[in-house]
Amino acid sequence: MVWALKDVPWSEIRAGTLKPIVVLETSNGEPLVRQGPYQGPYAQYEAFPPHLVDAVLSIEDRRFMDHFGIDVRGIGRALVRNFAAGSVVEGGSTITQQLIKLQYLDSDRTIKRKIQEFVIAIWLEWKLGKKEILTRYLNTAYLGAGATGMPAAARIYFNKDIGALDLAESAMLAGLLRAPSQWNPIDNFEGARQRTSVVLDTMVANKKITASVAESVRARFAQLHPTAPPPRAGSWFADWISPQASEIAGTSPGSTTVRTTLVPHLQQIAERVVKRALDTEGKTRGASQAALVVMMPDGAVVAMVGGRDYKQSQFNRAVTAMRQPGSTFKLFVYYAALKAGLGLTDQILDAPIEVNGWSPENSGGRYRGWVTLAEAFARSLNAPAVALAQEVGLDKVIAAARELGISAPLANTPSLALGTSEISLLDLTSAYASVHLGKAPVEPWGIVDFQASGQEKSFRVGPPATPATDLAQYQPDLLRLLQLVVERGTGRDADPGSFAAGKTGTSQNNRDAWFVGFTDPLVAGVWVGNDDDTPMKGVTGGDLPAHIWRDFMREALAEPGANTLAGAQATPQSCNVRACSRSYRSFRPSDCTYQPYSGERRLCEK
């Protein structure tokens, strides 16, 4: 006996140590459910509806409240039935034993393993009691479709909180416990319906419901429509923010609820606009993919689309893809020029130019002679941009890009002025947000606040850093340049009918097309292209990307409250998780505290 029990993790079992669970929410508190494995917030016993508890006990362990962890009568009954059937048709494991298999022991079928299971089951019953055992079980059982725990299954199959389940839904979920993949109602509704009927019969036999109630539930089966909720909305965003959310949760046991900046109605608009554009104009012009990022001027990302269809490809083209930005990079050239003392009315020659044997051309091959900086920018003339970069110095252009937040490698070559160094859409959009905000660099962020289970208060997270560079001296001219693009330049098709400023960009051979800019409340960036880098059919930043940008802004600005982030300032206490975790080895994110050399734990105020 000692040999069998010496390696049992008694303290872990007694404490009920839970794995860290990150529960993502949108900005207004709605669940943000990712594709794949999902576990909802840990629910207390009182949160489970009584008919769900009755359904689970009836089908899984009808004598749960009477046995001591091992159901001797149940084992005997199972042996008789299995022998009569000539195969295993009934198990003898109690819910207590099932919990032990789920959380504490491996699945080896050995004598040692069985001894451990029996002893631990009896010990758990004595140490924890029935309610705690059942609570742990309902929170950790796998129920198919990636859902672990009843709260997750309620969300995945019915898009409901656990307490909102009715009798039919509860019976269906209880029926999944024995074979969740086989009776998954999304893939096998008829099998799930038959299994649910069996659960109702056992509830009648156990006198938990009457026969008439069971028949009434069966009659309403046609109204039961389990389906995966719309977690697809925001899946790229969820993938982007999850590592940061996991860092916040740390090793804190139980669930940590993380409220993000994602605004559901803006995300839905973004996905709809991108899909519509690719299915129509994109199809005829050889554009198979697009990405769209939308943020507040302070960098709070409110919508993110990483491609045409998340189901087909989870690659996030808004964050991970590095592409040539084309003329959208000219913002940094002109910012460097303004810092060098040039003005919008200063003239520059638009004529053929050669730099170290390289001769860039204007789009269309036409040259206009002497033009103002403002006109050269609005028309996105290439020759003046290259000449300007040479005049102020490529090192100054790179420094300007760095100042506005571009961290990607930038080649110190003449073609840099025309956007030949690759950048991500997220970083480029953040740089344009710096211009709108008037402070740089704006860093994209996606977490508003978080609250760990068992903690009374939540902690605000917000932007990772405060922009340190004041752009007030140059902001009016930069805004005017970007406005001119939309008013009478290459970005006229992006005009949403109200204030707008931005820049078009097209890489060589029409492999990438961009439009990045902002309205009063929102900053957005659009990229269009193909994953295999094949050229599109004449697509430029001024058409398809500008159309996507315009259509999104028109719909978004028509929505009330498009310029606000729900409850962003409602959490008074902030917690800089990144700074605190780097400063204190004893830092605990759940309550934002650390352990000093002496005394009680202290709040980290970095």
C-alpha cells in the first residue's frame, strides 16, 4: 500500500490547485471565445442550475450523495450488466473517481494506479465534501468542441452563461460527459438528441423530474439549436492579445478575466467590409487577401482582420506579415523634411533623378517640374520623395520613422524613401496614430483591465508606455499633408464624407496596396495583396484599399459611440504587469503585489 501511495500529490489535491485560465472579454464585457480549446471562468457550486446538477448525477452517478467515493453497489451492478452483455456497457466509476482521473492521475491501467484511485477517492470525500468535488468535476470535464468545463460548454454550444441553461440544454450537456466527441451536438445532433432522451429518462427514474416534464422537453427538441457562437469575430485579435493576457494571468490559480479593447460592432463591420471587397472587386483584380487594423488615437486596438477567412488561414496578416509599404512610408520622409526646416510651400523639382545608378520613376511616367512639398505629397510623386530624402539625409529619415514608432529593420538605401523596407500593418498604423495624437510613439495595446478569481478589485492595464515625444510643432503640417491626399490627391476614393487624412501606398508591380489614415475618432490601416507575392491586376492604394477604408469608416462613424471605449476609465487602480514582473521576482499579477525582504506583501506601483 505504501509503495502505491508514496508519489501521490496529496497537498496539490487537497488545495485543489487549479491551472491558470485566461478568460477574454470584449470591451463591453462580452465573452471573446477563441477557436480551438476553450475553458471558461471557474464557476462556484451555486452558479450551476439545479436541473444541470440533477441531470449530471442522474446519468453519471445516481448514488453520488450516498456513497463514500467508491460505489460498491454500482461496481457490482456494472459487473453483472457487462457480463450479461458480453462487453462493457456500463462503468462503475463514481464522479469522485472521474475527477481523480481528470486532474490528478495518469490513465495507466495498472494495479498501482487503481489502488491510488480508490484511496484518493475515499480521502477526497472526507477532506473536501460532496459540493466541492462536484464543483471541481463540472469545471474540468471535457465536453467536446474544445470546451473544458460546463461553463465553457454552455458558451460554445448555446452562447449562454452557465446559470441561463434550461432543462433541455442541461440534459444535453450532461449526456456529453460519457462520450463528448461521439455525441457532440454540432456534428451529431441526432445522436445528441437520443442521448439527451436517455438522460431525461434517468432523471424521471431518479424522481428529479416527472414523466410529463420529460415529454414536454422532448417535444421542444426541434427548438434546440446548439451551434458554435460567433467567436470567429475577433479571432485574429484574440490570437494577438492572448500571449499578453497569459503573461498577466501568470501562474495565478483559477481564472483571470481579461477585458480587451475589442469593440464587437466595429469588428463585425471590419470583417464584413473586407470580405465584401475581396469577393467583388478583389476577385476581378487578382487580390486574394486583405488585412485591416483599427485603433483609437492612443493605440487601443478596437478591430483587427488578419485575412479573408480565419477558418481557412489563421495567419495574421495585420500583425505578422512584413510587406513593402510603398508610398505610405513617405510620411517619414516628409516628417524628416519638416524637422530639417522645410515647409509645405517650399518647392522641389519633380524630374527624372538618378542616385547611384538607380532611377526611380513616377507612377504613369509623368513629371511636373517645380512643385510644392504639399503637392508632391498629395500626388505621391516618387522623384521628389527620393530627392527630399537625399537632401535631408537617409539617416534622418530612419530617425524620423523610429521616432514615430517604426521598429522594423530599415535599409539605408535610396529606395527606402519609396517604402522598400518591409513593415507590418499594425506598426505602420500605430505610427500614423502618433501623428493624429500629436505624441509619439503610440504603441498598439489591447487590454483594458483584468481581475483574478478571488480578488475583490480589478486592475487597469492600458497603454504599455506613455508617448514621450511631443509632435505639436510639426503636427499641423503633417495633418495638412495627409488631408490633401484625401481632398485632392491619390486618396480621393477614401473620402468618407467627413474629416479624413491618410496616405496611399503601392509596392513595385502592384504586389502590395495600402491605405493608412484617420478620422476624428479612429485610425485605420488597410493592406491588400496575395500571400504568394504575385502581382495584382493594377491595384493601387488609391482604389481597393481606399474603398475598404472608406466603407469601414462610413459604417463605423454612423454607429453611436464610435469614438469611445466602454468603461476604459472605470478601473481606478492601474498595474504595470510588465514593469512589475521585471522588477520583482516575487511579483504576483493576481493582486499586483510583491514580497519585500520583510513585512507583508506590497502593491507594486511602477
